[in-house]
Amino acid sequence: MLIILLKFAIVLRFLRFDDKMRRSERHKAENLCPIRDVWETVNKNLRKHCMPSGNLTLDEQLMGCRARCSFIQYMPT
């Protein structure tokens, strides 16, 4: 297990999705700048290949979370 985590840490160290030199100026405009290009590619491919039918069902569930994330809203109940 430790070997797998070590390999994953090495891959994350060298994996980049954007230009690191321009990231600071792009980050002023948006928070998703490090993965913006990947996000747009995924969305484009989903629109092209995913054709939902009339029998589509969406399920929604609220789960407790203690993560520090800017877009999560605190709901005490």
C-alpha cells in the first residue's frame, strides 16, 4: 500500500494541466484556472457523447462534510 501511495505522490508532483508561469495572473480572474483546460475538454466530450433519454433520473443527497471548500454551504440541520 505504501508503494502505491509513493508512486501516486510522484505522479502528482509532475502532473500539470496548465502553464505554471501564467497561473498567478489567471488565478486573479478565476479559482479553477489550474484545471480549466481539462474541465472544458471533459464538458465538450460529455456534450458530444452523452445523449440523455426521457427516462433519466437524478438523485440528490446531502452528506455531512468538514472539508474546507469555498463553495460548500454550511447547513446545520
